[in-house]
Amino acid sequence: MRALLSRLIDVRHPDEDTQRRGRNVILLASGLSLLTILLATYSAFTGVLSLRVIIPIAVSLAVQTGVIILARSGRVNLAGSMMVGMAIAGTTGSALLNEDQFVIPVLFPVPLLVATATLHPAGIMVSLIGVLAGMGVVVGTLPPPESVLLRNALFVVTGLICIFTALIGALISVGHERLRRRLHAEAQRADQSAQALQRLNDELDLRVQLQTETLQQMVQELEERSAQQEQLLNEITAQREVIRKLSLPILPVGRDVLVAPLIGALDSERLHQLQTQAFQRVERARARLLILDVTGVPVIDAHVAQGLAGLIQGLRLLGAEVFIVGVRPEVAQTVVGLGIRLRDVSVFSDLGSALESATLRLVER
């Protein structure tokens, strides 16, 4: 039922106000057609159905059907004008055919009500003129009744009511038109705002996408740099290990003799490394003699001397003797001044003398 009603009142026109008025026309015409059919049915049952009644009913149904067709096709002004014109003609004709001149004039505001629901303000004013003209035709055509003054007063009051009704209808129509225009303007502004917001959203999405791509590229570059730095740190660590081993070399000279040429300053870490490597190499090679060449050591202080003394004592526990080579005069003075005694340690000025003495000592054994 709802779908049928929706199809019936469907007005094919792009303007919303025209669609509204067209739906009013269709509903009014459908209602009048239904009333006409009920009137014809009642007349048939009561036995008063005659040609005088059938012709107006047929004309009314034909006009209402045409009005509905015109309204649904979008020609609402023409359909509304036909309906109002038919209402004016019907009211005027009823007034001319009815003997009671005091009842029918009251129906003249009805066409104006129909015009208010279906026409523009200009059409309402034209309808008012048509109603007033119909009232004038009735007054001028009908014979004067016994109470002419009462009839004229009734028509004057009815005319004033019609004018007042037309004015109210015109004001309502103007108000509807202004409201419709205002709503249309607001809808346009809302659409423009929505479009602008959509453009901003699109631009924001594009910026976010570009920034995301940039950030991803930066993260990838940072990861690559981090990997390169990690590889570089590993290489540096390996190089440091190589340098550490090269800075404290312990070289075999013969089967039972090891030489440790020391280069650079000796701190706690290097002394500990020297002790560890010396102990391991002596134990592994089962060496009987370790020659410490300190020619490349710039400074031998109390800490370094104590460290060397600990190294010598440890090597003796492993069964190896220690020769010291390259003790410069200033180094010897520093050692003596610090009160450190390197007992039972052979000291040589150069590496050749130490090797020669080591060879002779090993041969004697």
C-alpha cells in the first residue's frame, strides 16, 4: 500500500517546492474523485441518478484524472490551475442552480484553500479574482430574494473572508518559498563544505602517505646505516684485537726461548694482557726462557715495575727464567729510585747479547 501511494504521488520535477505542490494536487484530486464516486454510488442507490447528475460526475472524474496525470508529469501549475478553476466553476454553478442563496456563498473560500495548497502566490491572487468574479456573477444573475440586505451582507462577508484567506495563503506560500530557498542555500553551503572537507581529507591523506613513505625511507636508511655502523664496529673490534695482539707479541726464538718485544706505554690493561699471554705461551711452548725487550717502553714507573716483577715471579713458578733487554739509564734510575729490585734477573743492553747468553746457558744445561 505504501509503495502504491508512493508511486501515485511521484512528481517528475527537479524542484522540491514543485514536487510538494504536485503531491498536494494529486492528493486533493484523488480525494475529490473518491467523493465523486461515493456521490454517484449514493445517487444510484437512492434512485436520483439522472443525466443531470451523471454528466457533472463524469466531467469531474475526467478533469480530476487529467489533473493527476498533469501533476505526475511535472506540469503542476497547469494541474493546480485546472483544479482551482473547476472548484470556482463548481461553486459558482452550484450557487446559480441552488435556490437557497444563503448557504452556497459560504463555499466560495474553498477554491482559495485549494489554490493555497497547489499554486504560487501569484496564482492565489488570480484565484481570488476568479472567486470574486464568480460571486459577482451569482449576485448579478440570481433574482433578489425577500431579504436583499441580508444576502448582500452575506456576500460581502464572504468576499472579505475570501480576501483574508487569499492573503493568508499567499503569505504561507511566500514563507514556504523563502524557507525552501534558505534550505536550498544551506544545503548548497553544506555540500560545498562537505566537498571542501573531502578535499582537505584527500590532501591530508596524501600528505600522510608522503610523510609515511618519507619516514619509511628514513627508517630504511637508518637501518642500513646502523648495519653499516655495526659492521664497522665489528671490524674495529677485530682490528683492535689484532692490534692488541700485535702490540704485545711473544715470538719463539729457538725451541725453548721466547722473545716479547714491548712497544708503547704499559698501563694496567696491557700489563694484565702481557701476563696472560706470557703465561699461556710459556706453558704451551714449555719454554725455559722469556726475553722481555723494553726498549720501546717510554716510561717504567712503580706500577709498571711491580707488574713486571709479578710477571717474573709467575714465570719462575712455571719453570722459566726471564731476561730483560733495553733498560735505558733513565729507566734504571727510575727503578732504583722507586726502590724496586728485580732480583735474579739478567739485564742486557741489546737483544743480540741476550740471545747469545741464552744460547750459552741452554747449551750448558
